[in-house]
Amino acid sequence: MIETVGTWVAFALTLLIFSLLLGDNPLYRLGLHILIGVSLGYALVVGWTTVLVPKLIVPLLAGSLQQRLVALVPLVLGMLLLTKASPRLGGLGNVAVAFLIGVGAAIAVGGAVLGTLLPQTAATAASLNPMPLAERGSAAWIALWTLIGTITTLLTFTFSTRSPWQEGGASTGPARLFGIAGRVGRIFLMVAFGSLYAGALIATIAVLVDRVAFVLRALGVVS
């Protein structure tokens, strides 16, 4: 019984969202508000049960002295962050905001270095392996294209008001070489952006197909 009711509720909400195809209308806004409300409610429950209770309330009420001192840090920062709602006390929340931005920036930089920069550098350096290409197989060509793509893409973002290889406004050999490398790098960028867009489009189409199939199954058109 519950599964049947849930199926028809999901079917009705899907139709509400699909009504956007007819233009902006109250039914679509109703479905959108329900989606946002349910998402916020779910996030609140998850945050309460997995973060606030086990990592803040329990340590403050039943933890050791060390655990209580550690739990006081997020409690104080959270209370300072709530002061941003008041124009008079909003300055106190800058401490919590600065802490959040600093931690977020450190995590982002660390993730970029460890997850992108170092692996990209290792993949680029692999093309400099002195082992003959015939012995390395297809991996050598992949590494070689990685090296070319990395260098030319970096040269694409080289900007200057005047190139050191220009004499009297005329481009010399190195300037032309850097210009050609930059154009090749733009080709690599276009291929990369096209691949990312295609991946996002395929994921969106997959979700759409799944929703359409759900509607057809709910109507009994397909099994």
C-alpha cells in the first residue's frame, strides 16, 4: 500500500515538473517548492542525526573534559555565525566566516594539489621515459599527448602587453612558436570543454529517460 501511494505521489510530482514544458505555471512552482522543502527538511534531519547530536550534543553532555573543550569550538563559531542575522551584531560573525573561508580554501588548494596538480605532473613526466616507444606500447603515445596538451594549454594562458621576442612590433621566431603552441592549447581546451559538456548532457538525458520510463510504467504503458 505504501509503495503504491509513493509511486503515485512521485508520478504526480514528475508531471508537475514536466509542466514547465508548457511554460512557467503554478503547478510547476508548486512542484519546485515541494522539492526545495523536502530537500531542506531531509538535510536538516541528516545534519541533526549525523552531525549535531553525535559530534556536539553528546560530547557536551556526556563526554570527557577534552571532548567538551573540543566541542565548544564549533559551538562558539556556530553561535557567532548566527549573529550575522543582526545588523548590529553582524561583525561578530566575521570570525566564523573567516574560519570557514580559510578552511575551505585550504581544503580546495590541498585537493587541487594532491588530486590534480601532482597526478598531472606525474602523467606529464611519464612521457619523458627514455624507454623506447615500441616497448612501452600505447601508454607512450598517451603520455606524449598528455605532455603536449599540458604544455600548450599552459601557453594558452600566457598574456603580456609586449612579448620579449618582439622587435619593433614584429614577431620573431620564438613569438610565432609560442603563438602556434597557444592555438594548439586552445584546441585541447575546446576538446576538454566539449567532453565535459557532453558528459553533463548525457547524464541529464539519462535522468530524463528514467523519469519518462517511470511515468510510462506508472500508467501501465510499459512493464
